[in-house]
Amino acid sequence: MRLRFLAVAISLVLKYMTIVMLVPIAVALYFKDYSSAIAFAVTLLVNLIIGFSLNPKRIQPDLLNDFKKVEALGTVAFSWIIMSFISMIPYLFYGLSPVNSLFEAVSGITTTGSTILTDFSMYPKTMFFWRSFTQWLGGMGIIVLFIAILPQFAVAGRQMFSAESPGPTDGKFTPRVKSTAAVLWNMYTAFTVVLIIILKFMGMPLYDAICNAMSTISCGGFSPNPDSIIGYNNPQFVWVIAFFMFLSGTGFSMLYRVFVQKRIRILFKNDEFFTYLSVTLFCALAIMLILFFGKTYYFSTAIEESLFQTISVITTTGFATVDYTTWPFAAQMILAILLFTGACAGSASGGLKIIRLVFVYKYIRRELFKILHPNAVVPVRVNGSTVPNEIMAQMMSFVIFYFGIFAITAFISTMIEHNITIGCTGAIASLGNIGPGLGVLGPMGNFDFLQTSTKIIFIFNMLIGRLELIPFLALLHPDFYYIKK
């Protein structure tokens, strides 16, 4: 790894990130919240200082034309880590401890949605805008944003794009990565604006509509309302947000082909989308029947609550219209299973992703078939195409590492907290970037009471979950730290 390449790339990201930091400053000035404006001005200054410090000799960005994969992985990993620490600075001005500030910042930028806030009335509107805004930036990816707008990343962008979006499918659907990144952000922004307009038209205050729309499209789940979506007491909001959550859980390359290229039929020929839709409807139906026949809700309410919470969990958004920890045990177990799925690859959702589960199912089915027919040649096909052995090895490795990290962090958290529900659901909720879990970590709870060491573990989980393990695993390999000139 060549450190000067890494420094130049990260420096470029941080310098232009200062422009983005002007947005919360403008919001603070609009609300005449001058103390918040100062907090974000300090954050902007720190961001700028770090950015220039990483490249004091003003090395030209043309250097990035010789970018290697190891430098791309390092840029993505360290950019997210540095941005997490920079994003925590405003929270320090609001009186949060350093660990709590980092937890809230990482939860925002990784679109997890877990919170340590206990009393929303203590904080100004600017802070809640910042929470949702960081989720919106993190939902599509900070690096993808700068690939789209910075000409200096024209060549290096290819490596960085695959490093920040290391899913099992090819996220590039135009000849140039820069064009793909631009299309992704244009669609992402368009969906956000449309949702803001719809929510405002339905009666939600503009400020709340903006914050909730950013958190919805990013599959983040932070809301300025302390009771989440249930606090608005409006069924229209529930159905609209549920629809856009489901949309955001669909791969954006798929949405591009449907909305831009008008290839609607491709939805029903895609194994991942078909499974995503089927699992969502099946789980929502099962929960609805449990709630209705268990006399928890009337029929119409059971449909609404089951569908919304199913979509919220499977897309890893984490919004809530009800405290589902009071539901019958069977309904909670269905949601617990969904904590391990995630939505589609290439979406704003976190988690394992449906496509990997589809692959694992087909891989196991093939191996069972070969027990009876050892000489048979049975390829694993996804969307009609044979999965190469290299990709199969990568996906199996990913699944093994994912559950391995979950098991280790869940065990350690359980030992620290002396509570297996906190340990297990907290570990998967943070690793899958879901937000709320079960029990005291449910949608009406918070993470403030946890031990400091547990919060650090969950911060670690949130970051590697958002990076989808690959850049993180690269950091663990000794060759990564082999420094070249």
C-alpha cells in the first residue's frame, strides 16, 4: 500500500466534505440556533484541517490515476472511520459523552438508527436534522457521492466503487463508473424529494417531512419524533413510508432498469427481487394472522402493523409504528429471523442481503443432490446465469465471516451485560445496521444504559456491517500494511 495515494484520496474526500457541512450550518441559521451553527462551524474547521494535513505538499490528484485495489480498500475504510469521528463533534457540543457521541454518529452515518438519546426535548431541531442528514449521506455512500461529482476520481473511482459497494452483484450498469455513481445519486435524491412532497401534502410539517424522508430513503430510521412514525398518529404516513422503505430495499440498479429503462418485466425474472417480495409478504401475512387470531388487533390494524414492521425490519430501516416487543412470542420470532436477512444487494439496506441467502439455499440444494448423484455436474444458477466458482467462494466466505462476527460479538456482549437478549439482538441489530432489536433494545427503547464496552462493540459492528466486511477484513491482513513508496 502506498501511503501517499491513500493520503491524497482521503484528503480530497475531506476537503469537499466541508462543502456538505455547510448544509447543517444553514439549517441552524434558519432556526436561529446559533450555538448549533458554532458547533457545525467547528466541525467544518476540523474537517478542513485534517483534509489539508493529510496532503501538506499539495500533491496533485492526478496521482490517483494509478490507484490500486489495496489503496481503494484503505481509502474507503479509513474515510468512513475518520468521518465517523468528525460526525461525532456536534454531539459533544450538545452535552453527550465522547462514547455516546461516537455511537450516535456511527449509528447515523452507517444508517443503523440505534440511539442513546433518552429525552428528545433537550435538543434543538438542528441536531435531529443532522442525525437524518448523516443517514442520508451514508445510505448511498459518501465515496459514491464524490465519485459522481469529482473528476479526480475518474480512474480511481472504479476501484473505490467496488470497495464501498462490495455486494455479490455488479452494481455498475453504465459503461463508466462515474456515470453510474451520478445516476445512483440522482435517483436517490429524486426519491427523497418525491417523498418529502408527498408527506408534506399529506399534512406532515415540512421539517419532519424532510428528516423522515431522508431516513426512509436511506433505510436509516432516525426520526425527529421521539415515538418514531407512531408519534404522528396518521395511517397515511404509515402506508407511504412503508412503500418507500420497500422501494429503497430494492437494488438501485433494478430501480434504474424499471423506472428509467422501462423494463418492468425484469422484476419478475429476478431471483432476488422475487424472494424479497415473497419473504416480505409471507412474513407480514404470518404476523397478521398471529395478531388477528391472538386478538391483539382488529383485522385492518393487524394488516397495517404487520406489513409496516415487516418492511421496516427486512429493509433494516428500523422505523416503528408500535412497540412490537409487546406482541405474541411467535410474531416476535418472525421479526427476529428477519434481523438476519436484509433486503436486496445494491440498495440502501444493510444486513446479509437476500441474494446471498438465495445463493446459500441453491448451493446447499446442489450439495444434497450430489450426495445421491456424485458424478452429476450441477451448476448453481442465479437469475439464469451460472455463478462462477470464485464468486461462490466469496459469498460463502462472507456468510461464514458474518455469522462468525455476530457469534463473537453476541457472546462478548452477553457476558458484559449478563443478558442474552441484549447480547444477541444488539449484536445482529448493529451488525445488520437495523437499529432496534428485541426486549429492552426494542423500538421504544434505547442503547444509553449499556456498558461503555458494549457500546464500543456495537460501534465496531455498525462500521463493518456498513462496509460489508470486505474493507474491514482487508485491514486484518498483514499484507495490507506492507508500505510502498
